[in-house]
Amino acid sequence: MQIYLPIAEVSVNAFLLLGLGGLVGILSGMFGVGGGFLMTPLLFFIGIPPAVAVATEANQIVASSFSGVLAHVKRKTVDFKMGLVLLVGGLAGAAVGVQVFKILKAMGQVELLVTLCYVVFLGIIGSLMFAESLRSIRRAGKPGARPAPRRQHNWVHGLPFKMKFRTSGLYISVIPPVLVGVLVGVLAAIMGVGGGFIMVPAMIYLLGMPTKVVIGTSLFQIIFVTGFTTLMHATTNYTVDMALAVLLLIGGVIGAQIGTRIGVKMKAEQLRILLAILVLVVCGKLALDLLLQPGELYSLGAGGH
Amino acid sequence: MLRLLIAFLVLANPAFAAEKVVAGLSQHLVSITANFDGTGIMIFGAVKREAPAPDAGPLQVIIAVAGPSSPVTVRRKARAYGIWVNTDSVHVDAAPSFYAVATTAPFAEVLSQVDDLKYRISIGNMIRNVGEAKEGLEATDFSDAVIRVRRNNGLYSENFGNVRLIDDTLFNTQIALPSNLTEGDYQARIFLTRDQKVVDEFVTTIAVRKVGMERWIYNLAHERPLVYGILSLVIAIFAGWSASAIFRVLRLN
């Protein structure tokens, strides 16, 4: 069944969108990630204009993270205070990101920027995750070996403006969480992702937050940052496609619930190495698009000087 | 002398030509609904004669349908720092969003270059004012690219020989409108030619409009963007909440 998307102005198969939403939803449920970093490139591949894909995906992430955070609120694994500090940075970052997006859209370089961001971030995160899970699988093979102890004190603890975060059991400066928030906000606006894949490692390794509150807190922050990004894209670029978002999120929320059940049955290391491979495959495909000569060198954009 | 002048006027001005074209469309309104998947428009008509057919070359019919024109920025990629990046761009003042041309015979047999320039019928002549090319850039490369890209997207098409002409009087053709159609007033032009010269012209419009849900969403997004954004968020949050609520109920059972 073909459906004409009113904002993207293309006609696509509704079942393809539901299927993509479901597939990415299953993966995001299995791995505990937002899935935006997979969905946005997939939308590019099926011919949705990049500007519409990025803005609409932000809207869809609001739905999936809201669905996810409810369970965490119930289990009291959300550090609201830390979430708010991250959010302050996140909103500032998103505002900057949307403006950068607008300027580059006018210059015709939006596609390049988005693709470059994807290649760089997916490449880094994918390789780190791959190396890490290989190490832990090898470690698991050797009896008696223990995971390396996490460093409790680093340069982060020397900064001013300290604040107490009771849920996380931390007394640290607000500067690093705000900066993490800004970075994630910019990425959310430019890449159409929640930024969980950057925020989660940063919270664990940089801020030293306990793992159990990390996912809930990042989801809490993501809802607001992507919500804000959606509003900004809707008002400055008119690129949020409601019909596209609804189809994706129907598939996505159902898929996520199924994925969570599959995820419980698999080992953490196996999950992580699978996710790492997936991330690297997407990264590789996007990198090839940049490196190989495209079939059509010319592209058309709306005119206007 | 007067008779000669009248004869001259009649011959020179297509409006007074002995052969006139009247035409109709199978639909004057194309509605883009949520499940719009392209459509076809039947264009048909007849040649009206007050006198017997003139003793000239064979009668030919050209049918051209053009979408609304808008400026286009054409960008070209080149290799920079090892990757392919948009480097050069040329501004095209007006290019139709859709263009289909159908004829009774190969284009060169139907129309002379002079009349093609005068009436802007072939695809190449529809794209205007390719300018502002920087030095060293070939502007025609960019206008050719517009035609090529849109042709690959099914937006520009040429169907020479696709117009059926019966007894030099009745004609019809089918113009396919693809699924990636944009809104606007589409202009359908029907030309009669003899000896590659235009004898008469008939113009009519086809309105292409988003309707229903599509119209509502599009208008809301452009006229009340803030309301639209908030509504998108409400839908998202409701969907997220209901999914987790539904699955919680399922888990309990």
C-alpha cells in the first residue's frame, strides 16, 4: 500500500515504513539504544529527503524514549537532577544544531555534514564497542580474571561548581554534564539521533555514574532534547512529517517491546558485539557513499538566493 | 488588394487558421490523497474545419503538459580531500516540476526549431535562464542535469508517436502523472502543426491539489508550525505511553 507523505512529498510503501520501524524497534529494544542512528540512514536509503528524515526521526525518538523511560521511573533508576543538568546543555546544543542545520541546508552541504557526522561517530563508537566486547569475551574465557576496576577519581573531580547528585551518589562539578549535554544536543539536531550512544559511555566513563541509573537518566534527557529539536525543526525548517513519524513509531514501539524480550535471553557480550558489527556496517556503507564516485554527480535543490 | 490582405492575415495568424483544435481532459482536478500512487490523464480532442483540409504536409498533433515552474539550484559534486562533496552550483531561474510531451510522430518531423523556440515545446526549451554560472563552468551541463535527474525520477518524459490521430480529425493520448507529483496548476497545451509549423494552439489547466488529510497536515505545518510541532510531540508521547501500557497489560495476563 503506497502512501503519499505530505511534507516529504514522496510516495512510499506504508508496510515498508512499518517494517523498518519494527526492525529498528526490535534492535533498539534488544540493545537498549534509541535506534535513531540506524533509522535516519535507512530513511536516506529509501529516498526520504535528508532534512525530512532527520527532523522526523527526532519526533519518533520522543515516542520510543518516552515508552522506555516509564519503566525506569517505576524502578526509580532515573537521576532527575543529573537529567536536568544534562538537559540544560542539551537544549542549548539543540538550538545551535538546528541553526547550523539551517545554514548548511541553504549552502547545500547538509547531506555531507550529516553523513560525515555519522561516519565519524559510528566509526569511533563501533570500533570501541567491538574492541571492548572482544576483550570481555576473552576475559570471560579465562577463569579468575576480573574486569578492570573503574577509575573513581579523574580530572573531572577537580572542576568547580560542584553539586550533589543523590540518586547517582555523586558529588561532582556541573561543567562536564553540561558539556556532554551540549554535544548530545548538537548531534540530536544535526544527525536526528537521541545521542544515547554518546551519552551512555560518557556518563559511565567520564562522570562515573552507576550503570543502573545511566539508561533511565539518558532516556529522560533524550525525550526533552529530541522534543525540543522536533519543535525547532518544525518551526524553522518545516521538515517534520507527521504521517511518516506515525508510521515509523507504530512499528517502532511494538518492535521495541518485542526486542526487550529477545534481549533478556541473550548474553551481554554477544549483544554488544552484534551491535558493534551493526554500527560498523552502517558506518561502512555511508563511508563508501562518500568515497566512491556517485552515479549522478548533479543534485537539485530548491532555488532561492 | 483587400482580399489579398485578408488572405495574408488568415495564413499568418493561427487564430484565424482554417483548422482549429478543440480538446478536453478526462479530469481537470487531480487530488493527491494519502494513498496517491500516480494517475493517468486522458487528453482527447478534434480538429475543427470550416473548409476542406489544406493541401499541405500531414497534420500533426503535439500535446505538452507542464507543472508549475520554480527556481532550482543545481549542485555538482567533485572529489575534495578524498571524498565527494558538492562544490559547484548553478542557479536555474525556472524549470517546470513536471513536463511530459507527446506527439504523433518523431519530434523533428512534427516541429521546426524556429517554432520550438517560439512556443517552448521541447524539454530543453522549457528550462529558462540558466545563468550565473561561474567562470569555467558550462551552464548547459547543469541544465542538462536538471533534465536528466527529473527524467530519471519520472518527472520529465517524451513520448514521440504516442498521440493517436484518426482520420486527421480525432486525437487522443494518455499522460502518466507519477506518484512524486507536486501541487500546483498544470498547463496542458495542444498544438496542431503542418509542415513543422504551428497551425493552432489550445491551452487548458489541470489543478493538482493535496486534499483531505494531506492538505490539512501540509497547511498546518506551514501556517501554524508551532501548533504542528506540539501536535507531533503529543502524538509521539501518546504512542509511547500507550505502547508501554498495552504491553504491561499483556505481560500481566
